[in-house]
Amino acid sequence: MTVFFEDIKIGDSAEYAKTITEADILMFAAVSGDDNPVHINQEYAEASMFKTRIAHGMLTAGLISTVVGTRLPGNGTIYLSQSTKFKAPVKIGETVTARVTVTELDPAKKRVKFATECLVKGKVILEGESLVIAPSRAS
């Protein structure tokens, strides 16, 4: 799916939801090399401030990329920047909803700024901002 720059308006939004699984965490650890035991070792995690294993923060943040790259603007989008503030952990079995909302448009550069957030059970667990170049009919 592609939403061209010319069709994007301030306030437009899109989202993607995913339930985080054991396999997601293990695959992310393997691909990223981040084998922090709070993610992959239950005994270690039980002694942590979280009391259980948690998903990698960047796994959660990656769901924002899913929205931007597949829904709004979608195919052909080029990521320029992402700021992220982690507000709460994500546990195995929780469903994360990543949402982006258009806050600014730069027609000269075809850039779109988004407010970004991830939620679990309606609670914001991550918030930030993305800047992308959207596909354009003119290019």
C-alpha cells in the first residue's frame, strides 16, 4: 500500500498491532546481537526490576517502522529520523499497537513528520516522533 505525499493531510493516522511472542524476542536477539539476559533468561529477569522477561525496546519501536513502511505513507517511504522515549516495558504475550499521526508536512521536500506511539491495553508505553520522505506522484 502507498499513500502519496499529495494525499496526506495533517491529522491522518495509521496503526499496526502485534502480540509479542517468545519467538519474536529470540529472533530479535539473534538478528540484533542483543542477548541482554533481561530479554532471554527468565531466572535473571525475575531478579530484575521487571520481575519477568521483557521485549527489546527496539523490537517495540520497530513496529513504528512497520506502520510507516507498509501503511502510511507505505511502500517507497524513506526514514530520516526517529526519536523514542520508552515509558514502560512490554512482556511476552502482550499486544502492542503502534500508531503514527501526521503533525507536519513539507511540500518542497515531500517530508512528513509523525507523532508516534505504542500502546499496550490503551496505555502509552513508547512515544516519539518520526520524519520521513513520502513517495510522490511528481517523482
